[in-house]
Amino acid sequence: MPVNTLKDHRAEQRIVSIRVWLALVFMILLVMVLVSRLFYLQVVKYDELATQSEENRVLLRTVPPVRGLIYDRNGNLLATNRSSQTLAIVRERVEDLDQLLDDIAQIIPISENERNRFLQQIKRRRPFESVPLKFRLNDEQIALIAVNQFRLPGVEINAELVREYPEGSSFAHSIGYVGRINDRELKNLDPALYTGTYTIGKIGLERFYEPVLIGKPGYQEVEVNARGRVTRVLNRVNPKPGKDLQLYIDTDLQNAAIKAMKGRRGSVVALDPKTGGVMAMVSNPAFDPNLFVTGIDYATFNDLNTDIERPLYNRATLGEYPPASTIKPLVALGLLSNDVVERDDKIYDKGWFQLPGSDHRFRNWNRRGEGWIDMKQAIMRSNDTFFYNMAGKIGIDRLHDFLSQFGMGRKTGIDIHEERVGLLPSREWKRGAYGQPWYPGETVIAIIGQGYMLTTPIQLAESVTLIANRGKHVQPRLVKEDIPEYQSPSWGHDIELDDRDWDFVIDGMEKVVSFNRGTAYWRIGRGLKYRMAGKTGTAQVVSIPQGEEYDAEKLKEFQRDHSLFVAFAPIEDPQIAVAVVLENNNGAANVARDLMDFYLLPRLEKAEQEKKASAKNKGAAQ
């Protein structure tokens, strides 16, 4: 039989009391921790957290300016801005950026190049500033992002303006292009000016006039929700758009020049002799500048950069070629103005020339010789022997000084940065470059535009414009409006010579084209409906041994001679001056004729119709 034990009520009460007190102490400690945390947040960290809270609700966002447009002389758009749906990311809204990029790549295609550019760009952004990852989203891609938005924190679809070049490769070297800002450029930029802007002018007009085209950014205060989406705009200061530019360029003339070149390597420059305006500037082959706007991939850039035909190279202002016989009209003016020869002086051409005491023969292109020949005939026939005979009489010093007046060895000051000076050799230059004296035989070569001498197509166009204007200098310009703070300095000044000398040389240049023994007559002279003054040139690429003749068929393509031609027309009222260089090919004169016909014939026909209408009205009035 079990024995009943009595309960110890005091012990149970003591245990309950201890437990109650322990619970009370624990609760007090919890309350103290909570109060301490509230005190820390509400008092100690109040200013900092209040600011963060306000920034999470109200943000200051940059409003990028609209980049200025570029028009040709007839109002055709050459550089515009197109709306682009862009996928962008706000870094502060993202916990795991790499994972987010992987998630996006599973939804829409993201190239490795786009990803790398984004990761570089995001290092340079301001807090809460969205950084573009992919441009030009199509409707399907926008829909896919929208459907998956719930699992893509920090991702935005923004409508932005992206640069576009409607004419593609036609103006790649003159207009240039914009591209993504790199680290080197970032160090020299005004951060306030480029906030919210990811591109900058890289070459051509886009680079030269960057401060004019970029504009000034604005800003807006926006209220956002917890997911970072804008709920309303509290305040806005509109950006100042970039300045629009109108050019002297004629799109139709540019395309006519490209067509006339027939895909051959080289350059064409056409100037308006009255203003110096660049009406056409072609460098062929070219490239599509639109590839660079949002960032070109490495493989495509490498293909362009390593292409043996150098499409990225602006031959019009950077290409340096021996001017060859195109400078003979300039040399003739120098001979006359320095009283080296008279207009009717003659020499006897046996087909070659020798310096006293030397057995080396400097040969004329016509190796049979042409007998007695004067200077006008030497220009018309491009006779080397006549000019060889004058080399010792004028000397390298006077030849250098005179040719420099026509812009040889100097930048023209055209309004793009990519320009070289060419090379106008002198005694001082050779001593500095080679540590050697100048030899008489080098003057013999220099006087026909060979040897060390190098010029750019834009320099050739400027020099023939000076002849067309009979010494009046006009600086080559792409942009019509004068913007003084963004103009390149000009070397130019007017050249004062005897009017009879100008007329004499220009008459010789006209005979190059119009007389049946002229070097360009059988190519382009027949059927001309206006008076043209021109000069052919053939620049050697490789030396031909003494006694041998040039044979293009025996040479590789890149070893063949360059073909050059300079001209202006009409002689009585010059409206266009042209310089053409075809690399390792002939036919430069044909390109110039096609271009001048395209430009002049409609204008001459219109002028003739207006003249007839005026005469008819005058007759009716009488």
C-alpha cells in the first residue's frame, strides 16, 4: 500500500517566484536594448539616417542635353539623334551585381563586350545614377524585361537619344563619330558637363566642335518608391541643347565623288574658291561610324584596324603623297617671280638632264625628248627636263620659300584635328633629319615634286585654289558659321604676283586639258562645256633603276604609281577647285572631270536659261 507524501508548497512557490523574476529581468533587458537602439537611431544617428531616408525618397537626377545636329549646305541631316530604348541599372538597388547580369543574360542576349563596358562605366557613375548596359532594345526584348521585372532589382528601361549617321560611311572621316568615354578622356572632362552623358566626339567635326555640340545638362528632383521607380517629378531645370552646325558640304557632290572613284583607294577634296568651303571630302575606303556610337566590339574594330587598305585612315588630311607634277604650275610661278626665266625662254629637251660633272641622267617621262620647249609648253606637256634645267638656277632655298607661300609644309587649319603638315624639304630640315648637307641632285628631284617632298590632298586643293583666286587666300572650312573660339589658326595670306604671270601659268594649265598635246586632253578634254585649268601628276612609289622603264604589270599593286590631278573651273569665274589622289592606280583626271561635270553643268545650264529669259523679257519690253 503506497505511502502518501505531503507536498512542499513553499518550495514550489519559491521556484515559481524565481522563474517570474528571471522572466521580468529578461523582459527589462529586452526593453532596455530596444530603448537603447531607438535612442541610437533616433538621436545619435538621426541626421545621417534622415538624410539617407530623404535621398531614398527624393533624388536629384541629371537630364542630359540633346547633342547638336549637323546639316549639309542644303539642310540634309548628316548627324542626328534617334530615340533608343536602353536597359540601365542603378547599382544601389542591387545586392549581387554579377548574379543580376547573369539573370539578364538568360533573358536577352548580352555580349561579353557589353558586359565589360558596363562594368567599366559603373565605376565612374554618381550615386543612384543609372548606367546603360544595352542599347537599342527591340519590342520583344522590352517585353521580356518587363515580364521578369520582379526578379531584376535596379533594372530600368529608359528612352534615350543615341547618335546616328544617316549617310553611313560617306562622311565617316569628315563628320567623324562619337563613342563611349574612356578613362583617359574622363580625366580631362568637366564632370558636371558630362553627368548623364556616356559618349564624346572621337574624330572629325564631332571631336573638333565637341564643346559646341555637347550642350549643358539640366536636372530634376524626383520622388521614388521603395523599388526606386519614379512616382513624380518635384522640380526640373531643362538642359541647354547643343548647337546645330551647318556645313559647306554638298551631300550630292560627295556621293558623286564616291561614285567616280569606283571603289579605288584615294581621296578627293573639292573647295569653293570664293569661301574656302569644303564641298566634298572623300577618303576611300571608309567605314560605318554608327558601329562606334554605343561601343564597337573588339573583333570588328580589329578587322578595321588591321585592314591593309586602312579604312580608318583619313587620306584627305592625313595621307602624305609626293605632289609630283601637280606642283609644276607653282614652280613656274616661282621661276617667274624670282626672275629665273622669262616667259618665252626655251631649253632643248633630249629626253634627259645631267648635272655638270655627273654621269647620272635625270630622265623626262617622254624618253625620246621633245626638242625646243618653253615653260608654257612644259606645263602643258608636264615636261620634266625643262624644270630639271631650272633647279640649279632657283636653288632649294628660294624654291622652299616660294612653295611655303602656297601652304606646302604647313597645316591648312581646316576645322578638324586630324591633319598632317606634309614635308617641304630644305637645307635645315635635311641637316636636322639626317645630319647631311643638301645636294644639287636633290633640288633636281624636288623641283618636279618627287624625292623628300610630301603633301596632303587638302594642301593640294588649297594650293590650286590660290591659283584660281590669283593669290587671294581662303582657309578651307567645313562649318559655315564662324565660331572663333573653335577655329584653327590659319597660316594664310594673299600672294601678290604680276597679273601676267598668273595669266601665263593658268593658260598653260588650261592647255593641259584643252590642247590635243596636253597630258589630260585625251582623257578628259574632249567635249568640255566650260573652261578648265588642270595639272596631272604621277607619284612614284618605288624607285625604277637607271635605264629601266616603268611597267605597272610587273609590280605588285601597292608598288604602282599614284595618280594625281588638280584643277579648277570655270577659269573666268572659278566655282570649284578639286584635288584628286588615286593610290596605285590611274584615272585621277577622270574623277575630277566627272565631279566637275556633276557640279557645274546644271548651274551653267540654269545660268544660260536665265540669260535667255532675261534677253527675251528685255526684247518684249522694247
